[in-house]
Amino acid sequence: MGTCLVFLAPVLVTLALKVNSLVGIERAPSSLAVVTGTAALLAMVGNPFFGKLSDRTASRLGMRRPWMVIGLVGGSLGILVVALAPSIPVVLIGWCIAQLLFDALLAALVAVLPDQVPAAQRGSVAGVLGVCVPIASVSGTFLVQLFTGNRLAMFLAPCAIGGSSSCSSRSG
């Protein structure tokens, strides 16, 4: 659920608020479409790329954990760039960084399922994990609402909370 929170809070709430604050309500939809569409194109490449990298990683920390940490830290830095961005081009750069590096986190986490869950239990575990998306959507929206007065906290609180739960999982 932590990883879903990291991804969904900006996509559902804070990214749109930031774009709207920079360009106004009239230009916000087209600017947001450029930002999210460009980052989605990066995700189409980033997710399989980082999945393949994590499959081939050999480190003292295991195959997946380095990519989980790099993804969380790098993605959170991208979110920080978005939160502090003075213009749409900077939002675009920050969101692309966040998207690409959160893909590293996601690819490693998704690979943990077949790595550590016995084949007979994978369907049940995947079903439980599937419930995390709507829970994270509601939780992310609520969490952002708690920090309405502080734009920086609106962006970074989901990263901190979601990231701490994502990286505390035992994965190798």
C-alpha cells in the first residue's frame, strides 16, 4: 500500500493543484496532460528497464532492495522539484524524474512477489495487494487534505509515509 500511496497522491491531487497554481484553471488541463503524458511515456520504458536491472543486480543488500531505495529517494527528490517548481517546464522535469525513479521502486517491489511467495499462495497475495490501490487512493487524498496549508508537506508526506512502509518490507 505504501508504494501505491507514493504514486497515487501526486497523480490524484497534488500534481493537479500545483499545475493549476502555476498556469490557472484555463490552461491547467492541457499543461497537466503534457506533464503526465510525457512521464507516462518514460514509464513505458522505465518499468521494464528497471525490472531487468533488478533481476540482474547482485549486491550485499540483495537484488531488489538497492532499486527500492534508489527509487524511493530519487522519486522523492523528483517530487520535491515538483513541489518547489516555479514553472511548468520545471514541473515536467521533476515529474519525469519522480515517475522514472518511482518505476525503479515499483519494478523491484513487483518482482518480490514471485521471488518470495510460494507459487500456491501468489494468487491470494496478489489479490490482497490489489486491494491496496483503492485504499491508497482514499488514504492519499485524505493525507493531502491534512496538509492543505503547506504545499511542501502535501507533496512530501505521502512520500515519507508510503516510502517508510515500502522499504521496511523484507525483500532481497
